[in-house]
Amino acid sequence: MINFDLSQELREQILSLSKHQLDPFYAQPSKTQQKPHLNPLAIKAIAKQFSFEKANDPEEVVNAVIQNLKDYTVHTTHSGYLGLFNPRANYLSILADLITAYINPQLAAWSHAAYANEIERLVIQEFGNKFGYQQDEIDGTFCTGGAESNLTAILCALQYYFPAYPEEGILALPKRPIIYCSSESHHSILKAAKTVGLGKASVKSIPVEGNNGINLQLLKQVIQADRKQGNQPFMVIGTAGTTGTGIIDNLSGIASLCKTFKLWFHVDAAYGGAIIVTKHKDLLKGIEQSDSITLDLHKWFSIPMGASLFLTSKTSILQKTFQVSTAYMPADGDQVATIDPYIHSIQWSRRFIGLKIYLPLAVFGWKGYAEIIAHQFNMGIVLKNLLHENGWVIINSSPLPVLCFSHPVLLKKAQSFTTELVERVNSTGETWLSTYPINNHLTIRACITNYNTKKVDLEKIVHLLNVQILQKAPFS
Ligand SMILES: *Cc1c(COP(=O)(O)O)cnc(C)c1O
């Protein structure tokens, strides 16, 4: 039989080979994109490089895979990457993924992975405390990402307001349940509504009031109108840090509205929730009154995908929502003291996600995280000033390091000029910027999302942008 483990010698050889390929790249990838001009057909061919009809040399395969990943990936680990909320992963969290894969604990049942499960419980408690939930009112679960956390929130809210839902399903509900969120909220909410069987018609998107987030007055009117029309409002989702422009909704305002109308208050803090560990935490005021929170860890907490938290202040809701009984799962001795994640969340077999956040927290503490997040917060201010000094116009106004900007020259031109300018700047490999439309104008969007981004990186990027405007290169 083949040696599926490989020999110890070969294991060491390919591990050290991988390390030598990866470590210098981790220290600083030379470019955000090694090969920015992608040809899908050529890449399809490269993906087929090793035939499954025969055995291949492990060293050759590993080498090629690492090289191809370097060549055909946007490198979010690069300090010039100012793209979406994709971070540079800190080293301890990378190691955590490796350790997890080696030991492969099965977290579905508590008794199969007691220590790992208790690590996750601890982290959930600690984050619940940070967000201001009462000590004895904290529950939650680790998810693969914000999308799963938001889906979990909707399932919990449905269970809470429509106790017949888990048994009888959506068809048994006498009225259409309605979820409210802002027009800038994340599309994973729509996907979740489709997934649970409510459909997009059950999600009402309320316009934002400029930079102040969801229009509360309008929200109130729509809820009242829905009640009159025979719909059943049951949930409001506030966003703390919208994906496009970094808006934080008025969370206290939503909280009191939810109290008045008896609605589930969920906060999608996938990105912005991280500032809870900094001195800027007051920006999230009102989040402590929420019924549940989505917090992505693979965004501002700088750990590899996929990792997020779903937190709730309704301690029995997860159990009620996901309870099933099986004959084949191991039963735990003490049902009260322990929680089996498989009856507490969407997933069944479950990876040890929590180690990725536990290791850096145990080594650097909250103080370490406060420092790296505050640094990025400050780099946002540095970038804002640099852009301003160089004649760029900031269009959005977020307290978070998300900047949407344009230039007087671009304001007069068609959108395609901005798209082309961004493509040119990105193809230098020194940075990676995105675009985002605000009031019918396509802006350039930059988000500080890498703890290694320094002022020199930002100066270089603003210079690259200036060169494009001065040369009017995209306009010729
Ligand atoms: C990123 C994001 C999501 C989706 O999270 P994933 O981790 O990508 O699944 C949801 N909401 C907001 C506000 C986000 O920024």
C-alpha cells in the first residue's frame, strides 16, 4: 500500500520547503498582484497541471501550488493593500490553523474536544463582556464568516418571535415576517432571507440619512405601515461599519425603537465591531442593548478565513433554535455544564476556529489588539490628510478607516475614467484599491485593513494616484 503519511524524512523536507517559500513572502510580498492581467483560460490550464491519472512527485506538486498561489492571488498581506476588509493574518493565527489541522479536533460534541470547546466558550464569554452584555447573559457560537453569523441571527429571531416556525416552518406563519436594515447593509442579509425561506420580499431596506446611517424616522413609519398592512415586523439589523462607506448606524436609536415595537435587534458589526477593544468603543454605543451581534474575526482581528462570532444575550435561544436529537452522537455526562455545538449552531462537524483568535489573544492580550486596531484607525486619518493635501476630495465620512474619494478632474468625467485609473494604479502591484458608487458618482475606496500599513506606504499610494491625475494618463 502507498504510504499515505509520506515518510518522516519527506514530511520534513516538504514542510521546510514550504516554509522557505512562504516565510519571506509573509515578511513582505513584493507586489499585491504578481500577474495582474488574468487570462482565465491560461489559469484553467495551469490548474490542470497535475493529472490525477497518475502519481506525482510531492515536492513538485507543493512547489507548484505555492508558486501558483503567489502568482494568481491578490495579496492582502501586502502593506499597500487597501482593498476590502481582508487583512494580513498574524503569525500566531496562521500557526493555530496548522496546529488545528494536525490534531483535527472534532468540535461537534463537547466530549470529543473538551479543551477546544472550552477555549471557544471562554472567547465567546470574553467578547460578550467586551460588548457590554451582562455576565450571565452571554451565549454564542463560532461561525465561518459574517454571512453564517447573520443567517444564525435571522434563525434565532424567527424562533423567538414565531415559536411554531421550527416545527411547522414558514408556511404555518399567518403573516409575512419582515426584517429591516439600511440600504447600505450587507447583501448576506438578503441571502440569509432567501435561505430561510422568507425571500427577499421579507427584507425592507431603509434609506440612509447621509453619514448618519439608517433613517430612524422612516424606519419607524415603515414598521407602523407594515403592521397596518398585516405584515409582522420582527427584526431590525443595524450595521456597525457598512461595507461600502463604513457608516455606523445609530445603534442606541435602533435599540429603543426595537424596545418600543418589541423587535429583535441584531447588529451586523462584521467589520466595525473590532473597535470595541479600543478607546473609540463609544462609537458602538447601544450595541450592549442588542439581542445579537455578528463579529468577523477574519477582518479586523487579522486572522485567516473563515472565522467569525455570533453572540447573543438570549442565552437559551441557540439551543431552542438548533436542538435535534440523534442516537449516534455521544451524550455528555453533564448536560447543564457543557454545550454540544452541533445542537447549538448551523454546522455539525466543526473545525476548531477559536484557536486562531485564542493564540494571539493569549500572547498579546486585549492590549495588543487595541494597539494594532488603533494603529489602523490612525492610518486612516493619515491617509485622509494626505489625500486632502494633494487635492483629492473625500466623499464619505466614516469614523472608521474607510475612505471614499475622488478628484475634481474625475468628478467631471465618466465613471470609466475612475475605473481605468484604479486599474492602472493597481497594476503597479504597489497597492490594491476598489471603487464604490456614492450618489451616482463612482468613488475610489481605500480601507486600512493591514496592521503593517505605514505612512510611507500611504505616501507612495497617494503619489501613484497623483501621477495618474497629473499625466491625465487615463484621459488621453
Ligand atoms: C464582510 C461582511 C459581511 C459578510 O461576512 P463574511 O465574513 O464575508 O461572510 C457581512 N456584513 C458586513 C457588514 C460585512 O462587512
